[in-house]
Amino acid sequence: MKAIIKDVKLRSVFDLWARKPQGLSLADTDAIVLTIKANSKTISETFYCRITANGTLATAGANKLSLRKQKTLQAFINKYISKEKNYNIRERINEWKGRTIELIKCKGEEIIEL
């Protein structure tokens, strides 16, 4: 199913919560919040990551879970946004609006196809 990114925001994890929820490591300091419109549904998806000072995605995680989250976000960027190696997320995140992405059904919910 095709969907369109309606809104995207780069936020600090601490803007979303006063304390980090369980499951987020110390390395997960940023959150990319996508609002996706598919048919008549609005879906929200959040990618947790660590973005370096120069705006690129950090390549090393503090643990395996954090590293897997980084790789998932990198796969999303490579498939739907840009194949550029050192893509600057901070400066170019507004370019994500209006992009078409693919959703698949999984356990009754729509998720982004990577």
C-alpha cells in the first residue's frame, strides 16, 4: 500500500519524555517522528537514533539494540530518501515531506516496508 509522508520532525528524546523509557539506550538521544497518510488513515512512526554534531547518522551504537535501530533508520533513508553516504539529516529533514513510501500489513497494523 502506498502512503505519503505528511509531516516529519527531529526531536530530542528528552523533549518527548522526562525520563527515557526502557528499551532506549544512552546512545539513543534523538527521535525522528513521521506522520504518514495512507488512504484515510494517519499513522505515526518514530525512529530512535543518535545524530552526530554534523547532522549525519551515528554509525556506532552503544549496544546491539541501539546499533540495530541505527541500521533500520539507515535502511529507510537509503530506500525512500537518499542513497548519499553522509546524508545530513538535520539540514535536509524537511525534504522528506511529500515522499511516497510503501506500507505492508503485519499483525493487523500497517508498517513501513524496508
